[in-house]
Amino acid sequence: MSVNLDVNALNKLKDASLWFIIATLIGFIGVVTVFSEVISIVAFIILLFVAIPKLKDAFNLFLQTGKDVRNGITGANILPWGYIIIFLGGIIGIVGLFSISPILAIFGTILVVLGVLLEFIGGLLIGLSIYNLGRFYQSDLMWIGGILIIIPGINFVGWILTYISIDDVLKRLSPSPIGPTPAVPTPSVSVYQVGTGSLSADGKASLVLYSSTQLQIQSASIDNTLISVSWDKITPYILNPGNNTVTIQFPPLTGFIRGSVYSVTLVLSNGQTVKVFLTFT
């Protein structure tokens, strides 16, 4: 997984969030103006041809980084149909009212109800994926935004919170330019992973490490996330010469894809870093 890919995906999600906010505000303006039909069509076009495609691009990038956003992709595919059916139902219903045709009016109403249902399902799946992203990046604003996106009528607040949260996540993902000088690894020390380890949803990681000497594991962090633990969550944290079966207890994990391989960086007491690979089960 690449940090650049995460950054690109987050920036695309931020861009998509902005367009959802713009489309919603335009829709609200349409409600209180005499040109409501024209403005509503503008909002509809923005959602259909700008906001939703940008959101799908973001989710596809997140999927490449190992985030479980498949529900969001499904929701982004459903959402346009909801908008289209609502739009068509509204037109048919209006034609039915003006032509005094109860059949057309009823059919239009049925279409609107069906479209609203599809819109809710699409929003639900999208909101759940953004909620998972918020948990993955440990961003309270983002996961709250994901929940609010699910709720009709105030979902635009969810998009606002999602937009605001991304700058903070990007800032925390970026390495600090100022920091302590890392210790120089001892060239004669050899530490490497034996086989591929496992990682489960409850945060438990299991792996085997070979060490040529005795030294300590000071910390472990899942790459491209903000998830990190210190030595007291690692058993045993002291490596002995030979093979060592190591267990790391991370917090409960969400947004990870079953069967995907994730990289974890271990920091050792001699300043050396070791990258290990874990399959999410």
C-alpha cells in the first residue's frame, strides 16, 4: 500500500464531499425561489455527473489501498438511479395533475417513493463506508459524518463534517519534518519475519520473527494508518536469538478487507525498523 495512494483517495473524497455540499445548497435555494425547477435540474446534473463520479473514483482508490469500501461503491451505483427515478416520477406526477389523469399522478407518486427508497439505500451504503474510513483513520469527525450522511434531511451536514475531517487526517498522515534523530541500526543484527502473519478484526496480530540476538520491540504500527501500539501491547516484546512467536494487540479494526495483506512496521530498541506482512482474516 502506498501513502500517496491514501492521500490521493482522501483528496478525491474531499473533492466529492464539496460537490455534494454544493449540490445540496443549490437544491435548498431552488426550494425558496421562483426558478425552483431550473435550479433543481442544475443540482440534479451536478449530483449525477460530478459529485457521484468523483465519489466512485475516491472509493475505487480506497479499495486499492485495502480499505473495505465495497458498500460505498455499491451505494454510489444505486444513488443515480434513485435521483433519476425521483426526477422522472416528479415529471410524470406533474403531467398527471395538469392533465387531470389520476393514473399518471399515482404512477408518478409510486416512482417518487421508489426513487426515495433507492436514494436512502444508496446513502446508507455510502455513509457506512465513510463511517468505516473514519474508524480506520481514527477520525471522530469523519465517522460522525458517515452516520449523518445516512439520515435524510441532514445528510449534507455529514458531507460538511467529512470535508472538514480530511485535512486533519492528511496532516496526521504526513511525516513531521522535525523530530528526533533516529538511532543508527547495528549492521550485525539480523531480524526478519518467518512466513506470513495474521491480523484479525479484534486487532490481534500473530507472526514469527527471527532474531540473531536479544533486543526489544518498542512499538508496532500498521502502515498508512494512524494505528500504533507500544511495547506493552506486544508479547513477548523481548526477542531472543532464534524464532520468536510474537502477538501484537492493536485496537479493534474496521474498514479492512478480509484476505488482503497489510504491512506493519516494528521499531526495535537498537533503532532498526522491520517491516512485516499480515493477512487480514
